[in-house]
Amino acid sequence: MSSPYNAAMERAPHRAVTPPAPKLSERQRKHLRALAHAVKPVIRLGNAGLTPAVTAETVRALEDHELIKVKAPGGGDRTARDELFAALARDSGSALVHRIGNVAVLYRPREKLPRILIPDR
């Protein structure tokens, strides 16, 4: 029997399966930043960086929550963290809403019954 976790692990390396990232206007980003203010980080990246397991867990968390925070290890190179967050957003089919320091906010609406309503463009 296949679990949702195993199905996400199988999908994670294949970028063609993940839906395209939503295009957000600045007004929509501002709204999502306000919603994310009280959210605690759901995904914490370790020293191994971006692995297929982290991508699969991010896909699962986005399916559950739609709006999540991801925390990377502190210190290190800022451009490397930016590339890491951009790669995670691309691989999970989400939009990188915001990044401050080592915390990023990702958003991907559910295909069926989205919970978060964002303003029109």
C-alpha cells in the first residue's frame, strides 16, 4: 500500500509533475506576508541542504497548510540561502512570497477547496 508520504517522495524529483508556481502581485504578496506573520516555521533545513526528502515534506506541508515558513541554518552565505529557497520554491511548485534572514515564506493554493483567499490583482 502506498502512503501519501511515499507518493510525494516519488513525485518530488520530477518537476513536470508539480504545478507551476502561482504568479502573485505585490498586493497579494503583502496580504500573504501579513497572514504569515504569526505562522511558525514548518520546515527546517539541516546541514544536508535541499534533499528529495525535504522537497517531499515541503510539498506535503503546502498541501496541508498552503502558506508555510521554511527555516534554513543560520550563518553562511546569503546568496546560497537565496538560491536554496528559490530552488525549493521551484521544486515544490510554490511562490516565494518573502524572505527575511534565514526564514522564507512559501505559498501554493490547493487545487481543491483553497482555504486562503487572496485579493484580486
